[in-house]
Amino acid sequence: MERKDLIDTLMMTIDQALANLHTATIARVTKVDATTINCRPVINRVVKGESIALPEFIEVPPLFMQGGGSYTAHPIAVGDYCLLIFTERCFDRWYAGQDYRRPLELRMHDYSDGIAIVGINPLAAALTIPSVIQQTGDTNQDGDYTHTGNREQTGDYDLTGDYTQVGNMTIEGDFELTGNMVVNGNITCTGVISAAGFSGLAGGPMTAEVDIETTQDVKAGGISLNSHTHTDSQGGTTSGPQ
């Protein structure tokens, strides 16, 4: 065999080996199950000059950011694009819960050993890179939440459980309370306090360890008290025209 023929044969063998050494490709989700997805590669192979579409890959595990018992998992929908990466060896035994074992099969860089990273888009649907962390969609969080800094919210806020605040609170709009309210500090109101069941100002019991001051009317239990100051939670004096 001449040198040129030998080189051509070697190059052909290398090309054939590389064609079957799979590292990563882009696919589109076709089905979503509880813990796995089905997807189909969107980049065809070329075999003897012919474009060949690849089949659907089934039961592909998706990758989520996880560590120390905490994780962030995003919803996956049919039609999402994903990056499929193929492990160096067969991962069937590892996936079944067996660590530090020889591969179940001797395949390498095979289509059967893909893991999906969902969240890659073509140019037409590319996400704009933000200047701060951007999160879109509903969120469910289990565990404690600690926030340092300002927070702005547009929309309703529902709370089940205790609420403790250290610092000032400013409300623009209505404030409705069903249940008891205990205040260990001053309450200053520049508008009208209206409470049909606010019995303290009408002569009944009222819990307030400090002053309640208003610059306008206080309406409670059918009684209006102008510029009212309540200073004694045990039935003491009130001031202002009555």
C-alpha cells in the first residue's frame, strides 16, 4: 500500500470514529414526565452526503442546580430547547443508584447517555442579558427567606402566619384587618380612622401602651372624636372636642 493510500485510510478511519463520538447537541423537548423528558435533536447527521434526522431520545434526565439539600427547579414544556451532553461512559448503573461500579455496557460517548440542560434558545428567541438577576414566572419556595435591601411589590400580598417588622412601615391605600392587632409603639394617622367595632374610644377596653394621635377625625362605635389623643389603656383620659 502506498503512503498516500495509507494516510487516506487512516484519515477515513479517524473521521468515522469522530462521527460516532458524541459530545453535545441541541434538541427540542417532545414530552415531559415526572422526572425525565423526551427530546429530539434538531441538527441532522450527514451520512454519505444525505441529511438524516435523528430519532427521539426517551427518558433523558434534566439537570437542575442543586446542592446541600437545596435546589432550583424550573418547569419544562414541550417545545423547549435543551443542550444534550453525553457522558464519557454508560451511566445506567449510576442512574440506578450504584456508585463506583464498572459501566453496564462498554459504549462510549453514546446517544444513550444524554443529560439535558434546558434553557438554550435560537437567535430569534434569545433572551436579553440583564444587568441584574431577572426572574419571570411563578415561584414556590420551601424554607426560610432572608432579604437585605429595598423591596418593591406590585400586586396583592397574602400572609398566613406571624408577621414581625422592625422599622417604619408606610401604607398608601386601604388597610383592612380581621383579627387582633397589638402595637408596642406609636401610631400616627394623618387621615381618618374609621372602625365600627373600635370600642376603646367609646368607653370600652382598648389595648394601647402608647399614644395614638390623629390630625383628623376618629370614628369608632358611632362616636366621632376630633384630634383625639388616647394616653391611658386602662380607661384614663382622652382629649379633644367630643
